[in-house]
Amino acid sequence: MSFLFRALLFFSLFFLTYASAEEEWTIKKLDNLVFANVSGEITHGDKLGFFIRPESNCEKVWNIFTVYTYEKPKDINDLKLKDLPIKINGKELTASVQNISPFLMGYRFIFSLGKFDIDDYVKFLNEFYKEFNKFEIEIIDGDGFKAAKYFDIKHNHWKLDQLDASINKATALCKELL
């Protein structure tokens, strides 16, 4: 079973963890990976997640986010492994659809923002978050793609005030796996 599939499966199992309306991070150690995630403020079930693996000597982080949608177009599964246009705090980027699965009355998408050096990325995210005082992701239209066809709520934002402490805890748990 590939790392990506296992990570997505484990993340899906744990991402229903209850959290209050305040910024609350879930940090879990599994067989060969550690993750930290925080709930969205618009759609609480949408998570911003960070995976850390001992195979990278706990020095790399894979950043993902999830989106729940009630929309059910027949071609929804055609988006799997596609790069979709997004904005993070107004800056245009793309995110790769890693998985789409039926969930409740709709679908859950798992997007990847990429894999990064953990120290550099956390520093970047902290500076980015402080500059805008938010971390907001919006799925936008682009190049023949109409976001409203697939997503009834196209944006969410997360609090990252506890990012350092959460990633440090997750990194320490990862190092226990070395």
C-alpha cells in the first residue's frame, strides 16, 4: 500500500475528531507517519493538515487540506489527480486533488499543497499568516474549470496561531519513530 494511500486513509479516519470553535489541533502518531491538523472556521469538518514521516528524517512536511462539497456532478471523479486553481490569501496557485470520496450527503476532497522543508515552510507560513492575519484558501475558476459546478462552499480559513507548537510536537513524535 503506497504512502499516499495510507496517509489519506489515516487522515480520513481521524479527521472527524471533535474540536471546539477555538483553534484546536489534532496531533497523531501512526505506524510510519505523524500528522497535525486544525479545523476550518467556515466548514468545521474541512481540515488543514501537515504530515511528517521518519523516512525524511522528520525534516519534510506534506501540507494538505480537505474540502466537503454537497455538489454531485457526474464527472466529479474526473478531478482526481488534477491541479485545480486556488487562492491562498488572494495569491493564485494550484492544488493537486489527491482523493475524492463519497461522504455524508456529498463528497470529501483531499488536496495537496506540496512537500516542503519543515523549518523553512513553517517559518514561511508564520510570516504569511501574520501578514494577512488569516490563512484562507479559495477554490477559484480557471482555464475551463468552474468551481461552483463542484463546490457549494468554495473557501475556508484556518487559525494558525498554534502552528509552531503543533508542528514541534508532531516533529518530536516523528523522531520517536526513527
